[in-house]
Amino acid sequence: MTNPKNSESEQTDNIKDEMPIAEEETCVEQETENLSEEAAPAQVEDAEEDLNTKHLRLMADFQNFRRRTEKEKQDIYAYANEKLVSELLNVADNFERALEVSDEERNGFVSGMEMIFKQLMDVLKKAGLEEIDALGKDFDPNLHHAVMTACSDEFESGKVSEVFQKGYMLNKKVIRPSMVKVSE
């Protein structure tokens, strides 16, 4: 028998001691399951909702980033040559002035055209353009486009003997190969 002076905790301990261990574990598991069944769906739903919201925001941020970078790229391509074109407009103005001269002033026409051509080439050179030197050089298919071959007393076999159209490189990249005749 229990002593009435015993505290409640002692009485609870005595009851637990009398209970079989398997029953005690089953009660704890049932309480845990009941708590997790009630709380878990709400917590899981909240966690899923948070993850979905974060995912949607991340996707929207990425879409905005992609649109912004695409627009920046288009702007760069659209206005990349703006400075070059504005300098070439000065050359175009000089050509217009040269073409407006009267017959009496045509004597200086050729020298005027030479000056304008020099101005044009200076603008292009500042932009990174350089002419491919081809005449008398070894044929290089990376720099030259052979359209003819011919025997030549002046040049050795495999050398460029005539240039039909000048080739150009822009910042060390071939943008137009030289159109040439190669000696046999």
C-alpha cells in the first residue's frame, strides 16, 4: 500500500513501475503520432508554400535578369559603331562638298579626293582596321582568297603576283581576305 504522505511523483513512479514496459512505449508513440499527425500537415503545407513562393520569386528574378541582359546586349550591338559612324559622317560631308564644286574648280578635284580618302583611312585605322599586305608575300589561305594562278617571271611559285581587291583585318581578325592571283 502506498503511504498517504508520499508525494504525487512517487505515486506516479510506482504506477509506471507497475506498468509493463511495452505498454509505456506504446503510449508515448501514440502521443507522438497524434501530435505529429495534427501538427505535421500544417507545418508541411507551410513549408511547401514557402518553398513554392521562394521558387516562384527566384524564377521571376531570373526572368527579369535575362530580359535586362538581353536588352543591354541589343543596345550594345545597336550602338557599338556609333562613334565610328559619327566620324565617318565627317568624311561623307567632305565627299558631298567635293562633288558640289563647279567645272572651273575641278582642277583640284583629284587632290581633294585623295585628301578625303586619307581622312577615311585614318578614321578606319583608329577603329582598328589594317590592310593586309599581300603583293609579293607567300600565299596564305587564312589571309588571301586566290581567284587565279598564272606563271610569273617576277615572282616565285606560291607568291602573290597581283592583288585584285585589298583585304582588311579588324583588331587582328580577318574581315575580308585579299582577292589575289598566285604565281605558279
